[in-house]
Amino acid sequence: EAVMSDGAPLTVSARAVVVSAGTLQTPALLRRSGLRNKQIGENLRLHPATAVSGRFDEDVLPWEGGLQTRYSTEHADLDGRGYGVIYETGPLHPGAAAIFQPWHSAAHLADEMRSLRNTAAVGVILRDTGSGRVAVGRDGEPVPHYRLNDHDAAHLHRGVVGAAQIIAAAGATSVRSAHQVRVAATLPGPLDDFAVAAQEQGYAPARCMMAALHLMGTAAMGGSPKTSATDPDGATWEVPNLVVADASCFPTPSGVNPMISIEAIAYMNACRLAARLT
């Protein structure tokens, strides 16, 4: 049921409904629709990410060329369970650079922006073991809650140091992290002090600039309504022909950028739904 822009009510009758509103909006939609399973909105996974930047003598022009052409899984498994960080590079225009640029002063920001043509950044993307949740506010909109746990913070720190090592090996003249208190090193030279300073600043709230790159898990598939929001076919436990087909039905976070994983799971759930309806 819906209300049109002109105020007229709209009712659609269907044998099945597929929800693909995304990891934040899907659980909110399910809650607003009356579903009560306690796992709806739990298991929020983010791929928390930060970046380390390096400055070079020569032009890098990071806004040109291939959009995303370098990728490393050297530290993708830091605990023997498949959890760690991956390293990626991507296009770096001024808006993207500013996301991971802590504010120190107008003069400092101006210097960073003027040197952007000589700057390269390595993204550090974490596969998280911890999780958050998505609640629903009084207005019906999703309200996410998430905090990095100590295990994941240690992995992220290893990634920050690893990214600095990559940039140093590429021949940069300096390197800095995205911590609010400046953590930087002049190159060539050892990165020991850089690693210590990054560890001291830590990865608690407001300590280091981060982004949530790939949101997953808030309507997780599983074998029981006590531990999952949807069954192995992506169908909600309370309404069998109400099927989730987006990243919210991931039972665990993917270890890679999840575009193909989302497509594969959506295709699987769609095929199983079609088989039930025919």
C-alpha cells in the first residue's frame, strides 16, 4: 500500500514481493510493514575504510586514468579466519580527497589541495568481524549504530601501516594517514615513528577519518529465525513470498567489493522464488 504524490491511495496485489531497498532501508521497510523478527536490522557490516596518502615529486594526476586498477590481498587474512584488509586505489578528485582530509587549518587544507596533482592515495578496506545494527526512528527512517571493535581496529592499523609501506616503496617524498591529529612521515626513511603515532591516535570515534564503503547484513539469510532475518532463499520467516534481494541478506561480510556477490545472491533468490511460483 502506498500514497501517490497527489494523495490518492494505491494498493498493489501480488503473489510475491521482492525488497531491494539496500542495507539501511530494507530493514526499515520490513519493520514499517509489520514484521517483528528480532534479527531484522541486526548484523550491520560496513567494510570500514580509511586511506593513506603520499606526496611525490612528479605529477601523479590522480583524477586521470583507470578508475580502479590496483588491488592487493596481501593482508586479507590477518587472523586465520579470512578477516583482514585489502588495499585498493581509485580516482582522487578534490571532493574525494577531502573526505579523508582531516581539518587542521585553512592554510593546511589549501596546501593539500594545491599538491593534489602530486598525490596518490591507497585505500584500506576492512572486512569486519564486529557488527552494528539499524534501528527505526519515530519518523520510520533507518538509524544506524556501529562502532569498531578492538580486533578490527588492530586489523585496520595493520592496513594503515601497510598502505604507508606501499606508498614508500612507490617513491613518495612523504606519507600521511587520515587521523585527526596529524600522523605523517618524511620519506625515504623508517616508518617506525609513523606506526607508533598511528597506534597512539587509535581508531576510536573522531580519531581517524573513515568511510563505510559496502553496507551489508541487516536482513541476513540463515537457517533459523532465531539467528537470521530471512531463510536460505532470502524469504522473510514471517511472509514466505516476501523476498530480500540485496546486500542486506549477506550472512557475513564479503571479503571483496561486493557488486558481483550482490548480483549472484539476487539471481539465486530470484530463481528460487520463480521456481516456487511456477
